[in-house]
Amino acid sequence: MGHDLTIEPLGETIHVEDDQTILDACLRHGIWLPHACGHGLCGTCKVDVVDGEVDHADASPFALMDFERSDGKTLACTARLLDDVTIEAEIDEDPDQRRIAVADYAATVTAIEDLTHDVKGLRLTLDPGTTIDFQAGQYVNLTIPAVRGTRAFSIANPPQENGHVDLQIRRVPGGVGTGWVHDAVKVGDRVAFSGPYGRFFVRKSRGGPLLFLAGGTGVSSPRSMILDLSAEGYVAPMTLIHGVRTQADLYDRALFEELAAKHPNFRYVPALSAEPEESAWAGERGFVHEVAERVFERRFEGMTAYLCGPPPMIEASIGALMKGRLFERHIFTERFLTASDGAEKKSPVFRRI
Amino acid sequence: MAPKKLGLKQRYAHMTRGLDWETTYQPMDAVFPYDTFEGIKIKDWSAWEDPFRLTMDAYWKFQAEKERKLYAVLDAFAQNNGQTGVSDGRYVNVVKLFLTGISPEEYQAHRGFAFTGRHLRGAGPRVACQMQSLDELRHIQTQIHTISHYNKYFDGISEFPHMHDRVWYLSVPKSFFDDARTAGPFEFMIAIGFAFEYVLTNLLFVPFMSGAAYNGDMSTVTFGFSAQSDESRHMTLGIEVIKFLLEQHPDNLPIVQKWVDKWFWRGHRVLGLVAMMMDYMLPKKVMSWKEAWEIYFTEAGGSLFQDLARYGLKAPKYADVATADAEHISHQNWAVFYQYTHAAAFHTWMPDKEHLDWLSEKYPNTFDKYYRPRWEMWAEMEKQGKRFYNPSLPQLCQVCQIPMAYTEPGDPTKIAFRCSEVGGETYHFCSDGCKDIFDGEPEKYVQSWLPVHQIFQGACGGATIPDVLNYYRMNVGADNMDYVGSPDEKLWNEWHAGKAREAV
């Protein structure tokens, strides 16, 4: 059961369970709303109910006044949906965000490539006459019959190529979903996905130098972004640091090297964290954040950074960037939240990172 | 397509534009003379994000309705003689401690934020400080109104402003705020805005308000809710200010770290009064101080400082010592007040067996070993008519102004003493935390007005205890001494005898 909740000004719609609060649902979907006490006393999470009915539940009469209740306010941390609801919250509007409606797509697997020993590249080609509109960096939810559900994968191709989506999928040891992709999917298979989702996209209107930090298959979003920016003729410096374990785990190297040769403002830095010391690798060694600190001499002020990869890599990178004086306003991250992620204890110091 | 509706943030920006300007008749540095001497560097005041987006017009409307609601409850409480329905006559001593020890600090906070708002040159923090200043004024006013009803029946609160400036234990919270208010504007913001209103606020208000709720004191619960609805702004301001300072310039980090260390420790010492209240003074217990510390500091503070570590800020120095203290601080404070009950404006008592068992259960590591035997001995002495009073005056810590009764970290049988020498004089401290604070700014703390020193210097009405109590305006035999035998107890027993008669 449950109801749909649309959050303005984002225009995004999410599903909320019957006993779930608006705040909980939003945080679990990666939508940050201002909040503090979490149980209806302080009023920090006050939002406007533009449409639909909510139950204010335990909202304190001092934190949510009678006149506010009749003016259509509620507290996100206590309110439950009685209906499909639209709220307006104090979320900064992003001039670079395009509103693209999520749609269901049917596609055919037209290519499968072994990018490394455990990463496959899949091309899902849409039916003739169908195209997909998306912002570079967004993802799709691929329907996986083996788990009767979906898994999220970032789109690796740029939006200029709108007749297909390329996905880069690593086999998660013991993972049913990625196991299905690796073992069962064949060229010619029909697949279904929905999208595009996510707010991980380039804030192009800000201009200035860009830093992309990617771990493993987390490079797929930056790949799409960099190809898109290059195609549009972005002139400010762009750097991609792609971290993997060993040379055997590195892929798309030729593509990025070629791009760097063609676009002098683009710099490509592959980084290996577990390459045997005696190997012939002459490039950077170490974790992504360590390499970033070396390359930029611990000074990141003035850049905008896009981080995509496993949570420890993102956490370490945020730490390095902040020590180098790049703060939340200029750091964007992509991490796929699972149901348990909203439960981790976070202080209200940071909103997105 | 219809023109797009403005977002809340844009609407606010349009309503408040032009609040700030560069002065021309006078240089900005002359108009704002205090926001540079602390060494804090601000490169861009406009980077301050106003987290509230509340206009003064809306502010008045909200606060007016909060007041209407609160006073409706207070009137009902008074009309229904709510004071007779609290859990026990002892409970009122919690309210006394709050009104005498905490409420005057709301007024100090009001003055501090008014001053600080005036002296920060950014419009965003100025408006936030102005609103918080008004909030604090509202808080003290509603607290006085709430508690004035108790004053009709119970002793010890009628002279609270006079006592606040003189009485030995009230100098503990007073000196905390005096210290903050005589610092520069940025230190005040870290001290009160961040350390007090953000890191420690839940340890102050939740125990008092939950305590009131558990003990049938609806009027205090209601002012608690009313005040807490303002806290969202205060907490957000506290977070905003520390982020702002840390992001503005790398040179700010060591300064802010020093303030965080200092104000965490000072706050922890003041909260010892709350610890004692929770463990000893509430007839119906909410949770132990140790449990509250675990939830509100160890867990919540842990995630806070983990996030702030990204800025290079460390958890407060001595946070580990404070956590270890949570096993002892309430017991050691209650021991002090029990011994000096003749000089305190609220009543004390030895816990009964049920209460002792609760303490044994909540403090399995320490209570039976270090405190229960002492309480049992003192109870036995009471029975024999030899109730123990300490006739001497205690030595006070030069910084926190608490009697030197706390023990060494790791050895609860040995009193901790620290000292520093400045200008040929020796100054004494209860802990490494307080000594560090003194050593960081000795020229400030050598000036402390220490109640016991003042008595010995003849500044407090005379040399004997009756002289000093007279100077405190303590109504001897009513305001002070044990609950058992007090006019409060007599009145409470009469009410309940009356209720029992009606019930028959």
C-alpha cells in the first residue's frame, strides 16, 4: 500500500509506506530536507502541503501551530500520508537540473563486452523510433527477473547518444542481481528498465575547473559527463582520477587517453591501489583521494568535484577535498542508498555529503 | 506555460534584500570594532547561508501564538491547583533549581545575543542573533511566570535574581555565562550558539522537561515545549556558525578548536547540577544521568564530531574524562549539597532504600562501592540525631567555581587538585580541563568573583554563616535545610491529608 509523495521544487515523486514519515521517506530516497529533533518538537522540518491529506501525528502544538495547520503546513518528521500528497519544501532549486519525466523502456541487448575479468559492458538498444532523454550522470533501474526487482546502474554513454544506454556492471561476489547479468543475459535478450533517476549531474552553469573522482565502475557516470562536456566544448580544466585495484581492473583507458589527446583541457589519471610493486605500471599508485592530493598538492579551492564510487572511497575523498578547502557546496556525490542507509546516525552538519 | 512560482528561498531573498550596506560616514571597522581581535578571519560574509528565512513579521506572529497557548495552560494549572498534583513535595526542588540556576542564564543569553548580533558585520548572523536574543527574553519571562505560581506555596525562589548574583553554587552557571559574554563575539557564538545550544542543550532541557512530565508538572512541561520550538533556530544557528568559521579561513581552525575544548568542558561542569537533579531530586525517575550522557553526548555528539572531523576539528579535549565522570558526578554533587544544605536555597535528603536500589542498578560499577556506604552512614547519623553538616567553607575551582570535591580521573577515592602560579599567587582548579582554560587566559580568570573568597574578604555581609545567609536573603529554616521538617513538607502533608479525608 502506501502513497506517492511529490516533492516540490524538485518535482520528484517517491513512494511512502503507510507508517512511514515524510522525512524518513525523503532521506531514504536521498532527498535532504532540513530537520533537527526528529520527533515533532522543534519545527525545523516544516513543509507546505500543496495537495493531498496528511496526518500530523505527534507534531507538538508549539512546533506546528493551529493557524499553520489550517494554512496547510506540516512537520515532515511526524507526518504520514493519508493520500497521494504534494509538498513544497525548502530545497534549493538547482538551475542545472532538468525535469525529465521518468518512463518505462523496453530494449534489446545488442552488445556485451568483457571490460575486465569481472566487469561487463552492456548496450541496451531501444526499440526503433524510441529515444531516452537524460542528464549525464543519471541512472536507470534495470528490471532483474532473478530478484523480482530492480537494480540501479548509471548510464555510461552521453545523452547525445539517445537510442541506447550503456551500463558497466561489476559482478558482486555472491550477488544474485549482478550474477544474473553476468551469467544469464545474452545478446538479443529483451530487457526492461525505467529512468532516468538521480540528481548527480554536472552543474554546468557554475563553470570553472571540474574534478571527477571515480572508484571502479563508479566511472560510468563521470564517463557520460565528460563525453557530454567535451561534445559541448566545455573549456575549463577537467580532471578524471579513476581508481581501481590493479591494471587488470582498469578499463576504458584508451577511450580517455584519446579524449585527453584531443581535448587539452581534459586530464586523465588512472590510479592503482593494489598493483604489485614490481609491475611495469608507471602511472599513479594509491587510493583515489591520495592521488588527488598529490596531483593537486592538497589544494582544491575553486573547483567543483563529482564523486562516484563505493562509500569508503567517497568518504575518504570528501575528507581530502575538505582538508584542501573544498566544501559541501562544491562537492557532489553519487551513492546508491539501500533501505538501511537512512538509519545510520548522521548529525545535521552536512546535507548531501 | 504559467510563470514559475518563486521558491521559498527566493521569496525570502526578495523580502529581505537591502538589509545590509557598506557604511560611508564611518569606516566599517569603526562600526564593527570587535569582530577582528579574536583572530578569526572572514573572507566573505555573504557566504553565510541564512538557514531560517523567517521575517520579523512572521516571527512575531509565531511567538504570539506560542504565548497564548502557554498562558492558557498556566492559567488552567493555577486554577486547578496543579501544584497539589505533582508526584511529591520534593519535586518542587527541581523547579527551584531550574528557576534559580537556569532561568537567569536565559536572560544572560538574551543580552549576549543582542550584543553579538550588533557586533557581527554580516546581515545573516545579525538577524539570527536578534531573533535568538528575543527568544531568550521570552524564555526567561515565561519561566518566571510559570514558576511564580509555585512561589505562592513553596520556599526558596522569591529572591532568585538577588541570589543569582551572590550564592556560591549559583555562581557556577553565572560565571559560565559571564565568561561567554565577556569574550569576543565569535567566541560567544561558539560558546553559547554551538557548545551550549547544540552540543549540550539536550542534556539540559530534556532531563528537566521529561522530569516535569514524569512528575505531573504540566506547567513546566508546557514552557519546555514552548521554548523547544525556538530551539530549532538556535541549534541551526550553532551548526551554521561553526561551519562558517571553519570554511572561511584555515587559520580559524585552531582558534575554534580551543573554544570547543573550553566550552565543552565548562558546559560539562555546569551540567553536573542537572546530573544531580536527575539522579537524586526527581521523585519519579526518567533515566540516570549516565544513560542520558550516553544517548545525548556519546551517541549524538559522536556522530556530530565524526562529521566535523572532515574540517579537521577534533572531538573536545577531555571528552573521555567527562564520559568517565558520568559515573560519579551526580553522586559527588549531591554529597556537596547534602553537607552544605544550610547554605542552599533548596532542600536535600538522603535517598530511601528503593531509591538507593535504583542507583545501585543504574551505577553498577561505582555506586555500591563508593557512594552507597556513605549515604547509609549519613542516614544512620540522621537517625541518631547527628545529621552531618560541613561547617567549613569549601575551596572553589578558579574556573568553574564548583567546590573542589571532584575526584581524580581513575581514582574516585582521591580529590583532584591542580594549580597554577601567576604573579606570585597560586590559583586552584578541580581538573585538568579547568586548569587548561585558566592557563590559556590567566589574565581573565584571576579576576573571577569567587563566592568563598569574597566571604573571607568580608564582601558578603560578615564572617559568620548567619551573616552570609542574611546577605544572600536566605530565609533560614524555610529556604534551606532538609526537606524533612521543612515548611514545604508540612504544607505538602496537609494537602495530602486533606485529599485523604475527602476520599473517605
